[in-house]
Amino acid sequence: MPKSERAGEFPILEEPRTLVAAGSFEPDAPLIDHLRHAGFIIDIFPSTRGLYDHILANIPNVLLMDLDALDSEAIGIIQKLKDNPMTFTKPVILAYGSQDVAIEIQALEAGAEDFLRLPFQPEVLAARINTSIRRNTRLQITNPLTGLPGAVYVEEQTIRRLAANQPLALCYVDIDYFKAYNDKYGYRRGDNVIRILATILNEGVTLFGRKGDFVGHIGGDDFVMILDTACVIPVCEYVTKSFDILIPFQYDEEDQAAGYIHSRTRKGEEMRFPIMTVAIGVVSNQTRKIENYLQLTELAAEMKEYAKSITKASHPPQSAFRIDKRTH
């Protein structure tokens, strides 16, 4: 449990926690000094230059961003972090003084977890940071929506298997056009779609997987499957075909018949969005040398984007999976 030197002080952390502060945060400012005294190890970036690469190389417990100083560049960083399964669950807290509601909405849609209006007391920021970290830790153990193991379990199991040189395939699973569906039909029906995908993934692993294979829920509509390499094709075929059969029935009859819905983009533009599909990117340690978990997740995310391009190029769109067959 955290401990404090004197009553009324912010608790000192027994184990150091890492924080990246990006924007107009001065290294010797009272705010930063207070966080250091509370036990945080802090890296400061005055801009977004090199920020994303630094976070990937030294993943912090939390990212604090000055939205006024970074503006739309902050949105881009958040989106990249939330698109990477390695950093998807890491909390992003935004310090914000201006009254630009549009930017605030964009940041929340990009995946920011919390806002603090400037000015604020250092004690408030420290408390909010620790609350975000505790919430994040709970969510990583088991996802509350599906009951599936979260990011911590996935990472631990993958690292253990890589260290033992066991045949391993990481399958990164993502739903296309999910946000448009969520916006039109609401979070309750969106959550039901996520549960359906979780069920399909579990069925695929149960029917065609091997002992020790499992499904993890990183968060939102992002899942991973950890499979024996021999099982990848039958499992992914089952998932993609089952998803394409079942998901159209989650739409109203009129939208199902049309094959699309009308919804809005992040910029507020109305567009047609096809029936949802699922894209799966697969990376194995049997075709190329995998140095670590970070490399594995980055390659899987890359293959997932390739699979997405295949689904979007088909008419009508169909779910797809793509396996990384490169040797280096």
C-alpha cells in the first residue's frame, strides 16, 4: 500500500512509476516537482518530435499532454497509441485551458481517458493520475465487458512463450466500421457486437486450436488470439466466415438490405459505411526471428492494417485475415 511521511502529504509510491509529460511543462515547475516527490520518474517532451518512438521504447504508466501547446498533434499521437495493442490501454490525461469544444471531442474520440482544466492544483493531478493507473491495471487483468484476459495476461503469456521458443502466432483482431455502427445504434448494441465477436473467437479457438491457445481482449473492439502456428488458418477462417454471417443481423432490416448505414466521420461529415467486417493480422515466430513482444505487436498491427485494406477493396466488403510470411 502507498505510504506517506506526514499526514496531509500525497502518498509516496513504494515502486517508481513512469510518466511522460508532453508540452509546455517546465522541468523545475512545482507541478513536476510534486509528482517527482510522489514517486514518479518523469520524462519531459516540449513537442511531439520523437515522442511516439520514445513511448514505444520506454512505455510509461501514463502520458500527460498539454493540449493547448500540442493542439492537433496531440490527437495524432493519441490515435497512434490507441491503434497499437502494446500501448492501447495506457492512460492519456490531457491538460486543457482553452474552450475549443471541437478539439476536446476529437481528443476523447481518439482515446484520451481524462481531462484536467487549467489551472489545477498539483495534488489534484497526482490523484487523477493514480486513479487512472489503478483503473488501467484492473482493466488489463480481465476485461469487464467480455470477461476475457486483458493486456497484462496477453503480454506475460507471449513473453513466456517467446523465451521458451515455442511455436507462436499472434493474431490481432479489429472490427472495421465499428465506430460508425456505435454512433448510429448506441453503445448498448455496440457492446453486443463486441460480445458476439468474443464468442466467435472463443468458438474458433475451442474448435480448431490446441491446448494453451487463448483469446485476449485488449480493449474496445481490439482482440488478440495467441495460437499454435499450425492452427492459424482454420481458426481465422472460422472467425471471418462466422462474423460475416452473423453481424448483418445486428443491423435494422432497412440497413441490412441496403448493405450500409449513414453515419458521420470524425470531422462531422456524413458518409455511407458498409456492414461491419473483421480484419485479422497474423505474425509468427516460425517464419522470422522475433526479438521481443513489442516487435511482435507492431508487426501484427501492420498486418492487421493490410487485412483491412483487403476487406475495404472487396465488393461488398468481406472479412479477411493476412499472415506475415516475410523472413526478415
